[in-house]
Amino acid sequence: MAFEFAWHEITHPELFPYSRSSKRSQHEAEVLRLLTDLRPGGLERMPRITRDMERMESVTGVDYDEAGVPTRVIIEAIQQKPHIAVAYAWVMYMAVFSGGRWIRQQFANAGPEFWTGQSETARAEKDGIPQAPELPGFSFLSFDGDADGEDIKAEFKSRLAVADTLLTQQEKQDVIETADGLFELCIELVGELDRRIWWSKLYRFVPTILTLIVLLFGLLVLYWVDNFGYLHH
């Protein structure tokens, strides 16, 4: 949401006059034109994510606006170097196209009854491929149209190829370094989730572990009394 907001801001300076540069070079203007035309219709995720967050808030009672996401850092970085929006677009959108749709399918395997509470006799199919529903709270993993986003992805890649001829070597290096940083953040996020899940599983077993320790201690005491208690008489 942060990078899409920043993207919208730098490509619509008439709506955000405070972010407009006093004077842009011809190259900077061309980069902004590239970013303005880069996303095909249906690729933007913010409307769906906003709807998903509203759904999540209604279910969990958590206010995600107070979750502490460092959006300002992302927005300021893209304002300073608009071309790095290419890195955010490539990493985040490709993640939704590949792993995101796979995750969505795993969720869908639970069945519509799990997600909606309503039974469904058969899953809709087209060309023999089961179609995953737009799961409540996870609609950002789905795309409009019959191609499930494949047509959007192909158009996005085609438009992205223009960046290879337009960006300078330094700008390309900025994009690569930003993309590397995003991958590192994603790896850290997965690691953090793994750690939290591990600890939550451990906490569930704490009562059982304590019970076993108490039983073991009791057995050791009985063993000691039976075998060495006579030494005190």
C-alpha cells in the first residue's frame, strides 16, 4: 500500500503539489512517464488490500492502521528516487503472481464452507482447472478477468522492458540494490513468522512438559526413598 501510494503521488503531481519538483530534467520526466504507463489495468492491489483489511478488522478486532508499518520511509525513498518504484513493482507484484496465487490455492483447498460458512456442491471449473474463489480477506491474491492475471502479468512485463533502455546504469544499480533489500526483508519476515509459530507451538506444550517433569521428579523421589531411604535409619 505504501509503495502504491508513493507511486500514485509521484505520477500525479497535480494532486500532490507539495511533492512536485521545482524543475525536472528531460530524463526525469521520461522516467515519470514510464512509471505512469507501467502498470496495466487490474494490477494495482491497494483497493483489494483495503477491502481485505476491513474484512480482517471486522473478524479480529485489530486496527491495522495502528500496526506500525513504516510507510513514510518507503514513500520518502520513492520520492527521492522515483525509478526504484520499478524494484517494488517487480518484487511485490511477481510475488503475488507466483507464490501468492499458490498460497491462495492452498487456502481454497479448505473449501468454500470453511471460508463462507455456506455449503457448495461443486467447485466451479473452467478448462478442467479448478478455480480458486476470492477468499474473504484474501482478495488481493486474485485478479480480474478470465486469465487469473496471466494477461496482466504479460502486459506488465512488456511495459517493463522499456525501463531497460531508459534507465541509466546508476539507476539500474539502484533498482537492483532496492530489489535485493526487499528480498532480504521478505526473508526476515518469513523467519520472524517461523519463530513466532515455533514459540506458539512450544507454549501449547508447556503444561504437558511441566506435568512430565513433575511426574519424573516424583518417580525419582520414590526411587530414592525405596533404594536409599534405609541409610537414614
